[in-house]
Amino acid sequence: MTTATVSLPALRHRTTVVLLASQVLGGIGIGIGIAFATVVGARVGGDALGGLAATATVVGTALVAVPLTPLMSAWGRRPGLALAYLTGAAGAALTVLAALVSNYPLLLLGLTAFGGSSTASFQARFAAADLTPPDRRARAISLLVWATTIGAVLGPSLATPASRSVTAWGIPAAAGPFAWACAAFAAAAVIIAAGLRPDPLLTARALAPTTARSGSGSVWSGFRAVRATPMGRIALTTVAVVHTAMASVMSMTPLEMSHHGAGMDLIGLVVSAHVLGMYAFSPAMGWLADRVGRITAICVSVAFLAVAALLATTAGTSHTQSMAALFVLGLGWSAGLVAGSALLTDSVPAADRSAAQGLSDLVMSSAAALGTAVAGVVVAQAGYAWLNAAVILVLLCFAARTLRGRTAPATNADRTAA
């Protein structure tokens, strides 16, 4: 199938349907795997090493983005997304094997490769925007983010049957979710490979034949493309700051709640409210970013995140307030991710977008991994309130810098995005 045999609106619709189907399957695999990475890590390596297992998945997301960026830039979304999902499937299979033989280094290798599934999930949102006009681009991105809700809700609920399904073969129950995740990722890869034709990225380039690629398609090429435009720099900083602020507060809130007497059931309910805020309302955030502009939506994101941090730090024994804080935190993340991703796509030439988008996911994942590590140290040394105060300070500085950057000399793409 080529652009000569199908209308552009029909191609957009087909691309969106394929991406949504893969996103749901991938989300289920990510949901059941991420939720139990610490559990399987503790089973194989002991409680002291359980947390490192979850960190490995975040590191893997960043690492897989590095080779995936030039691959997609050269060959399109289809091979890149399919390979990322297959990497996640291989990682899930290695995780099962590591649990079976009780080998912790092999487990970390498997969970690192498992992180490739998140790379595919993040990059799918950009694939949805390849063929979408600028005035609807944020809504297209937000629809893919929203699809993650299905996996985030269904995934953890499938953990019990997944655990039971493998014990007959002598596989530890903690590895069962990863066996199901392997199947889900493999199915997502098949859907991408079979259905994402013609490739949306290559088609978008074909529709802009006068645009020449400025680099090799590597992460470094993406950095040069982003650095060349003020709005591109704001977009990259947005996704990094928003994702790091969310991850830092979210990762430490369950621990703070446990210190105030909250049990696992209550903590799970609060985390569910957070996930709901992250994904369920993303279409509204996409509409907002398209309607009022990317920069305004980013400022709304910063406001949500700052209010969430303030609510969290003053919650104390009020677990209802903690739930409200994490829900608002999720809303702020959703608004910032959607608006920042759309702004990045708006701001760089079509030929350099995949490189810039790969850089975005690499920076976002790396910043969040560092942020959560620093958050743990801050809470241990100074307390939860100081963590939230630091997050608010960073957000306010970022907002001020963003508003100043808005007045910098702009390209045509910058003017459209703002």
C-alpha cells in the first residue's frame, strides 16, 4: 500500500488504529511487568536488591532509545517500533529464565531489555503525529497516551492468573507476569510489522520532499536539530522536567504514606488514582494544547505539578489528600508530556523529527532515573517535605525560563507552535 492508493485521511485513520491496538497490548505487558519488577528482583536477589530491578527497566528505556533513533530515522517507524517491542519480549523471556535459574545478573539484563517496550510505547505517540496537521497534533499524541490507560488498568489485574499459569512448569509465580508480557509484546510487534504500511514517518517525509535531513539521524543529530530552535529547546526541557518532577514525587509518596500508617491496599488505591490522572484525561490535555497553544498548556502543567507537590507535602496523615495530590500530579504530567511532545514535533524539520524525538525519550528517561535516585537521597537525609519544596522550586524556575524563552527570536515553526 502506498500514498498513491489511499487517501491521506484514510491513511491517518488506519495508522491510528494500528498504533492504538499495539499500544493496548504493549501497555498490558508494561503494566504487568513494571508492577512486579521489584517483586521478582527481591525473589532472585533479596529485598536489598529488589529496587535495583525496577531501576533496570528505566535504564533500559533510555538505552534502547539510542540505537532506535537512527534506525527509525533511516528506515521508518515500522521497523523501529517492531524491534523495540521484540527487544522487550526478549527481555521478558530472559527475566523468566533468570527467575527459573535464580540468576540475578541475568535478571538485570532481562529487565534492561524489557525497558525497550516502554521505548516503543513512548515513540508510538510521535508516530501518531507524523501525518497529522499541526492544529490537531497534540490531540493525536494524547490519544496514544490515553490508550495506555487500558493496559495500565488491565495489566496489574492479570498478574494473579499470569502467576498461576506458570507454576505447573516449575517457573516461580513471580515470573508469570513476564511470561504474559512476552506474549503481549510479541503480538504488538506483529501488529506493527503487518499493519503500519505505508510507514507514517516515511510518508510524511515524502509529502515534504524539499526538506533535507541535516544529520545522520542519530541522537546527536537530534540534539543539533533541537538546539537550533528556541521552541525545540523549551520542548525538550519540558518533557525532562515534567517527567522527572512526576517520577520523583510519585516514587517517594508511597513510602511517606507508609510512615503515616497506610497499608498496601490504601497505597495501591492512591497509585491507581495517580495512573488515572496520568492517562485517562490526556485527550482533554491534547485539546487544550491545540486550542490555547503549547506554551500555555505547559504552564498549566507546571501549575498542576506545583499544586500536587504542595498538597503532598502538607498531607501528613490525610491519605485522602495524598490521593488528591497524586491524581493532580498525574494530570500535570499528562498536560506537560502531550504539550511538550507536540511542541517538539512542531519545532524541528520533518526530516529531523525522529532523531529529535528519540533524543527526547532518552533525555526524559535518563532525567527521571537520576531524579528518582536523588529523591531517595533527599528524603533519607532531609525529609519528604524538602523533596517537594525542591520540586516546586525547580518548576517555578522552569516556568520563568519558559516564559522568557517565548520572547526569543522564533522560526516559522516556533510561531505556529506558540
